[in-house]
Amino acid sequence: MTNTFEVRRVAPEALYDLRRRVLRADNPEVSVAYVRDTEETSIHFAGLLDERIVVSASLYPTESPINPVLNAYQLRYVATDFDVQGKGLGGIVLDAVEEELKSLGVEQVWANGRDTALDFYRAHNWQLLEGSEHLSPETKLPHTIIYKLLLS
Ligand SMILES: CC(C)(COP(=O)(O)OP(=O)(O)OC[C@H]1O[C@@H](n2cnc3c(N)ncnc32)[C@H](O)[C@@H]1OP(=O)(O)O)[C@@H](O)C(=O)NCCC(=O)NCCS
């Protein structure tokens, strides 16, 4: 049987289960609802494998820590469900994210990238901001600021 994979814009609540399980160790105590989720300019993507949400990615217009002059969006809550990681699905969603932002005239996308995921972003030509290594206040895990210019 052939699997179908589709990238769609969704309501933020549709992504909370994946956020919690993959990014917050399934901890029922922590909140995975972000205060900016429901802002009109926030964008939420789901990757659906046979209609099951297996990838999440959310975007918020936020000043770039690399270059504040640019029209920039911050990417957050990127996660692929455990059983389908490493199959290229996260990459498909990341490509869709970049295309959507480009179509909106956004000049730069940036994120606080988990150090364990930096190779994933490097493979998609994202760059690391030198000297930006830090521990996330939320998860206490090592992160680095990463970014990509979307000007073509
Ligand atoms: C990082 C993550 C989003 C990547 O999504 P994915 O669907 O597994 O990624 P893809 O299959 O499209 O791409 C995998 C590529 O990234 C690389 N990679 C780097 N870090 C990786 C990681 N932690 N897991 C899987 N692949 C990783 C692989 O080498 C692979 O490259 P290749 O295809 O040339 O071998 C996903 O693995 C995940 O959810 N990890 C846990 C949560 C996390 O770290 N999220 C990111 C927060 S910034």
C-alpha cells in the first residue's frame, strides 16, 4: 500500500499532542500552548501521513536576533513523531515552511535549534549564529540560534 503524505495549515491545538510527546517528554504538567499561537499572523503546519499528524511546525513573526531590520519569522515546535523520524518527512515540512514564508515576502526565518537537531537544519542550508549557544529556559537543553535567508 502506498502512503500519502500531505502538508497542511492547521489550528494550533491540532499540534499540541505531538508537541507534548516529542518535545516535552510527554510531561502532562507542562503547557504546550504558546500565548502567541492564536495570533492572526501565526502560522501552523502539520505533516499528515495517511491523515495522521506526524510532523508539526509553527511560525511567529518575531524580530530577528541576527538582523532586526529584516522581515522575519521565528520557527518553533518542530517535531516528527518518533516512529517516522529520519524518513524525510520533517524535511518536506521544512521546505513547505520556507516556501510559504517566501510567498509572504518574509526575508529571514530563524529558530532556537536544539543542538541534537542542528544537522537536520544544516542539511537544509540553515546557518548557525556564532556565540549564540544557550540553554533553553523551558527545557534546559542546549540550543543554538539558527537562521536562513529567504531572499531569492
Ligand atoms: C529533528 C527532527 C524534527 C527532524 O525531522 P525528521 O523527519 O526526522 O527529519 P528528516 O527525516 O527530514 O531528515 C533527517 C535528516 O536530518 C539529519 N538529522 C539530524 N539530526 C537528526 C535527528 N535528531 N533526528 C533525525 N534526523 C536528524 C539526518 O542525518 C537526516 O539527514 P539524511 O537524510 O541526509 O540522513 C526530528 O528528528 C525530531 O522531531 N527530533 C526530536 C525533536 C527535535 O529535536 N525537534 C527540533 C527542535 S529544534
